[in-house]
Amino acid sequence: MAAPGGKYFIQDKLKTPAAHHASYQQLWETKWKKPCEMGVYPFMFASIKDFEPIVESISKKGLKEPYDWDEYAQMYFPKAEELVGRAEEAEKAGEKEKAEELYLRASAVYRISRFPAPRSEKQRHAWEEGKKATRKGLALRPHPIHEVLVPHTHAIASEGPNIPIFYHLPASASASSPAPLLIIMTGLDGYRTELAVWMEGWRQQGVASLVVEIPGTGDSPALANDPASPERQWSSLLGWVASQEGVDQKRVGVWAFSTGGYYAIRLAHTHPERLAGVVALGGGCHHMFDGEWLDEVNHLEYPFDLATTLAYKFGYGNDLEAFKREAKKFSLLEDGTLDRPKCARLLLVNGTEDEIFPVDDYYLALQHGAVKEARFVPNRKHMGEPESFFIILEWLYKLFGIQGNAGKQMSTIPSRPKY
């Protein structure tokens, strides 16, 4: 811990349960209703009118922790299926804009159904159906976004053969006039199907974008419980990037969200020569794996059972106690990563009051290895939103050597349903 006296910076808050853990109804009223109204994380592409009847039904049933994830997921399916049906009708009628919106609204409903991770049979079904809806919706956009299966050339025998990504190259990019590329790394619960929301804004800036999932989430082929698997995945991905003639290989950057920030810090140290710069937003590197921290986070800022979800993500299934015992094998301090002499240009950003990953980890990272950059947003929780987004966008504009407009770009994020 980095605070005086060997404590976490938020030590005095660790024992105070957040109100949203009392019931699903409290989760909606105290944490989720406002972002759903705004159409922002975790409700990208969403319309609140799709969620209101679902919320009413779940609240009447009195669902609360610990959730039966199949029961929880099933509550969303009728609305998601209705939206897909309407989207298909609109597509057949040649109403592309309407079909795009409805497919993506369906994907939002399926997303919350499988949130925070597809741990049950019906949540896995939601993940598969959500992907289908997302792919259809993004393909109907005026500037379509398509899925690419990147060969996992560095895979070992037990890993998948491909890395699924969403990729968009601006029409203006070519071998003679290549575009910068931003690699967007997803987090614990936000996968490529939702972080694709950032891609249109980058297209407008003339920047290519690529959204990829981290090990243990989405369709990442990397072994979740192998600390070395990220290096294999990123080596395969960056090898593919190097073959894209429309990409300026000297202007390849990374922006990683939340748990993805852990992987971004690792990547900046393992592949420093391949990247112009890396942003780790709201990540961790060592104390995020402390037993003391993991003992408390299931009742703090995260919507659901964070420690248990992390155990699932890191390949331990439902065995939270085993994950707690062995979690430090993923520590970037204990494995020597932070003390490597070379590191890509690395910006660490987080809110000072983060209750998901301790801001202490960024203080620790600054005290080891190569010099890094950092910005802490005071009096903000996880990821320091919304101020952090503007800080990062301005940093990336300078990194890529472009004249960007952060306010205009941020206006592309909220959903604005018309149908």
C-alpha cells in the first residue's frame, strides 16, 4: 500500500458496503438508471425504454445477491429477442438506420443479461446472441465496422487459433498516407461488442481503431490462468498490425480500460519498441491482487461481486479462495515487469477514490523501472470519469500529431435512440 502507515488510500472506506449491493432494485436506482438514461457505460447503444420493463419485472421478483445467473439472464431475453425481430423487419424493408439502431439496442440488452461475465449457460447464450446483434448493427453503419479474425501465430497448443477484433481503417488511409492506429483494450466486463462505441469518434479524427479483448474475457484465445499468455496474444496481434499497410507503424498507440490497464502496463514493458504510447486507465499491477483488498471489494463500488468475477476471469472459475491464494503470481512487481529497464511511453490515469483497483498501484508503478507519466483525478472513483477521458484524448491527439476536438469526439459516445 502506498498511503502513510502501510494503508490503502481508501482504507477507511473498505468496510462500508455500497447501497447497490442490497438488491437489484437498489442497483438500478442508485447506480444504473442514470447511465442508462444517458446511453453510456455499461449501457452503450441502449435505450432506457427497453430496460424499464425489465427492471420492473426483476424488482418485483426481488432479485438480489447472490444472483442465480440463469434466472437473471432470462429476464432480459424477451426484450432482446423482440428488438432483434424488429431489426430484421427493418433491414428487410431497407430501413438501414432503423435496423442498425435496433440491432445495437438488442446487443445492449443482451450485454446486461450476461453482465458482468458469462458464467452460466444462459449468460453464455446472451453473449453469443449479443455478438450476432452487434455485428449486424455495426455492419449497417454509414462507415461499417467489421470483425477480423487475427491469426494467433504465437499460440501454444491449448490456445485458440484466432484473436477476434473489431477493426476500422479510415477511407483516407493508404500506404502512401497511412493513419495512426489506436488499439483499444477492453476490461473485465466491457468487451469488443460495446467498446466499439469509441470507433466512430476515432474515424472522424482520421485514426484507425482496433478493439481487442484481454485474456479471460470475451473471445480472447489466451489462457486465462497463464501469466505469460498476454505476451503471446499481443505478439500475434502486433505482428498482424505490422502487416497493415494503411497503418502508420510509428504512430500505434494503446488505450486500455479498467482491468485492461493491467495488461497495458505489462504490454508497455514487454513490447516497448512496437508502440508510440500506452494509456492505462483505471488499471492495477500488484495491490489489486492483495488478499486484504480482494476480501473487501465484493461489497464496494463494482455493481456485482468483483472478486468472484476476477477469479472467473483469471481462470479460477468459482474458486475464489484459490484465486486469493495464488493471485500474486500475476503481480507485475513480483514477476519483475515493473523493473524492466525499457518501457514504452506510458500514461497512468485513475480516480483517487477508486474502489475497484487501488490507486496505490499507480504510485507503486511510478516508483519502479523507467519513468512514466501519471494523472490522478481527485474525488473521483474508478477510472476518474468523466475528466479522465478528456485528459487522455488530449494526450493521444498529441501522441498522434493530430488536431482533435475532445468535446466533439465525446459527443459520439452516448446513444441517441430515434425509433
